[in-house]
Amino acid sequence: MVDVSVYTLGIWLVHPGRENDFVQAWRDLARKTKEDFPNAKAVLMHDRDVKNRFISTGPWDSLEQIEQWRDSALFKQSVEAMKDMLEHFEARTLDEAASIGWDAADM
């Protein structure tokens, strides 16, 4: 079992009215990512207060794996295809500082 300590975070600000299109495009990216990275896990969350803001996050096996994914044609082409749906996109890489309530193996 891999000790998860590195995560990706995406902050997506979608043009109003394009939310459903964006969710479908994100699902497609996630599904294709899973084909290339079978251990990949991710969640897309919808901000209740800012209706066109979405947050995606997920654990990765290593920093190298994240770099490989972000350098891939799949990631670059998918984000490019979403461009007309987005007002803003911010990608971050995060190290775990603390956790409570779950074991990384459960993720």
C-alpha cells in the first residue's frame, strides 16, 4: 500500500451556463486518466456559494506521477478543450500536512 502524501488541486471557474458541459468534460478527463494511472482517484466538488466554481482534488502515488500526468498530451489537450468553458483555471500540487478521520489506504 502506498503512503499517500501528495495531492493535486484544481480550482475551476466556469462560465455561467457551462457548468454541465464542464462536469462532463472533467469526467471524461478523469476516466481517461484512470486508464493511464489505474491507482488515480479524484473528486470534483461544486461550490455552494459560488455556483460556477468547482474544486477537484485527489491523492497520487508520487510527485513524479503528477508531473508525468500534467506533461501528458491527455491532460494538455483536455484542459485546452475546456478553455472555452472556463473563466479561470488554477492547478496546484499539495503535500499533506495533517489528516484526521481516515487512513490514506482507504482513499
